[in-house]
Amino acid sequence: MTDKTASDHETQMTEFDRAAGLLGLDPEMQTILRTPFREVQVSLPLRRDDGSLSVFIGYRVQHNGSRGPTKGGIRYHPEVDLLEVRALAALMTWKTALMNIPYGGAKGGVNVKAWELSEDELERLTRTFTTRIALLLGVNRDIPAPDMYTNSQTMAWMMDEYGRKFGYTPGIVTGKPVGLGGSLGREAATGRGTVIITGLVSEEFGLDLKGSNVVIQGFGNVGSWAARLFCEAGARVTAVSDVHGGIHDPSGLDIDAVVKFVKEKKSLEGFPGAKPLSNDEILTMECDFLVPAAIGGVINEKNADAIRAKFVIEAANAPTTPEASHRLEERGIRVVPDILVNAGGVTVSYFEWVQNLQQFYWSEQRVEDELSRIMKNAYTEVAHLRAERGVTFRDASFMLAIDRVARAERLRGS
Ligand code: NAD
């Protein structure tokens, strides 16, 4: 167990306990909701391109399925372990409940440095992982999606491998390429949801998103799409970073040019006309909206007092520790939580699954309109509960979600 993953799990439990306490949830129900439904660990032998053998460890955790099939991404990262996957699976339960979409929560992952594998090795690893967790999956049981260091190609391999055993089943994974039954708008969905929520925050607190100063850590799927859509909304994205470091331009980066640069160079390093800065520095830049969109735990006790944003918009999963969250709120910096901000991804995954089940495909406009409607509803419910109970964005979001799951559990007879 590493400190990092222990803290991921503690973060989850601290947030759950606070919200369950505020709700006055009975202790028996708290125990039910704290305990994951099913956890599986598999060994993944991989014959490497050079003929040698590596054995990786994979996990799938299904946290709670009382509101529908469990749903959650697959992460390929060396920090993946059971505690991290368990924490992220619970987060999915609360996220799908907050969005009021008919899913439970799950998560999966493989402990691997994905960037050290060739494309062929990644394919073989993905097929073995799919085979070894296939019995847990099902369109009405558990539906994976991409997460860090997995993408639409990973989902295409998973769907193909699952189909070899069970026949053509496009709804078995979401985040697929559009040519294989993926949804229009899925790739941009988490970034789009982030910008929708930031727009609603701006409206509520009397800021103008247009012309606002946005800083984004992480320039993968979520960070790069959020950056593009913030620019489209007229905001100034003044700094972005990836695993190697960041770039800064106070007058606003030309994000289309940055995206093009990263596509070619695979890194932000050396982007012309911008000042380089470190991943620590980017988090403490003065801005209206600080958007962590990379890994967990980056805003913590060490830097909470140095944060100079008006709002933290959690596009990554669990980027702020509970202590840091508390400290930021004390300092008047509002933290808008992951389960609200980054739920655009799972929401459009839900649309993809619906389209796969019906074999009837939507226009991109319809996807965007439905996404906007669902995210606005969730924001409005959170805003009402915040006002009614005088609680933070995070507490209100968790309270709404936990209450919804507890009601479903009771209706089923728990
Ligand atoms: P990704 O793999 O596409 O991109 C990750 C980005 O983070 C890359 O730019 C990478 O260089 C950067 N990064 C990695 N380690 C870092 C570090 N130590 N410091 C700074 N930057 C680092 O992943 P993604 O899909 O964009 O996911 C980003 C976050 O958003 C994750 O926390 C993920 O769980 C969460 N999320 C993703 C989705 C989705 O639809 N993709 C949905 C909900 C939540």
C-alpha cells in the first residue's frame, strides 16, 4: 500500500462519512454503502515483443449496483492498486447517482507503465484483461469505459474480445470509436461538462466566464478538451501542463496551436512564445478558475495555503485532499467537486449505451443538448441543497448522491 492510494481511499471515506453524518443516515445503511459489492484481482501474463514474459496485476471493483448496472473506467497506471480502484469505484456510484442516470459505480485498472508498452503489447494486455474479467461484465451488469492511459482504441479491443465469446455486444463498453458504435460527442464530453459547470458557477457568483482567467493542470483528454471549450466560451486559458511541466502566457494561450503542437511533439515542452513552469507552480497561479485535470491528491496540505484561485473546478478524480478542501473553503476558495464537474463523461457514456441498446444513433447536437440538461439539473439540485443546509458544493453533492443510493437500497429491501 502506498501513501498515495491509502489517501485516495481515506479521502473517499472522509467525504462519505461527513455527508452521511449530515444526512443522518442510519449506521446499518452506512455500512452497506461503505462496503464494495464485488472486488476481483487477476494476473495478466504478457509475452513482450522481445520474447520475455511480464506479469501485471489487474483489478475490477463493483461498488454498488442498486440503481443500475455498475459503470466505470479502466486505468493503466503504475499507481493502480486495490485501494485506488476501490476508492474510484465508490466515486462512480456517487457520480452516477448525482447525475440521476440509471447506473451504479465500478472501476478497473492495471498496474502498468502503459507508456512503456508497444501498441501490440497494449492490445495483448487488454485482450487478456478482458478475458479474465469477462464473467463480471455485461450490458446489464457492468460496463467499462476509458480512463487515464486508456482510450477509444482500448475500448475497441475490449469490445472485440468480449464479442468473440458472447457475440456482437457494442453496449459492453463505452468510449468506443464512433465507427464501432461510439457516440458523437463522447470524446469531448468530460471537458464539455467541466465548462458547463464552470459557466453555471460564473452565473451564480456574478463572474463572467468570457474573459475569465483559467489555469488547467493536465492536457490529456479532459484537460485539452476543457481548454478548447473554455476558449470557445471566450475565457482566457493562461496556463496548461502535462506530466513533464507546463506553459504560461498571461494574455491567453492559443489553445488550437497548443493542441497541434502536442499532437506532433507529444509534450508541451518548447511551445513557442510561452514561459515554462512546473506542475507545482501551475497550481498556485493567480486565476479565476483552477482546473486540476490530471491525477489525484495534487492539492493537499502542502500547497492549500498557496492556492490563489477564486474557484477550484475538480475535473480530475479526487485532486483535492479533504484537509486541503477544508482549508480552501476556510480561505473563501470554493471547491466544486469531481462528482459534479467531471460527470459529463459518464453521462455521454450513458447516451452511448442507450444508443447501442436501441441501435439508433443521435446527432451531436442532441448529445450536447441532453448533456447540458442533465448537468444543469444536477447543478440546480446542488445549489438548492447548499442554500437550504448551508453546506459546501462537495457536501451537497455527496448528500444528494448518497440519499439517492440509500433510497434505492431500501426499496430493494436492504
Ligand atoms: P489522459 O491520460 O488522457 O491525460 C492525463 C493528463 O495528465 C496528461 O496530460 C498527462 O501528461 C497528465 N499527467 C499525468 N501525470 C501527471 C502528473 N503527475 N502531474 C501533472 N500532470 C500529469 O487522462 P484523462 O482521461 O484526461 O483523465 C484525467 C483525469 O480526469 C483523471 O483523474 C481521470 O480519472 C479523470 N476523468 C476522466 C474522464 C474521461 O472521460 N476521460 C471522465 C471523468 C474523470
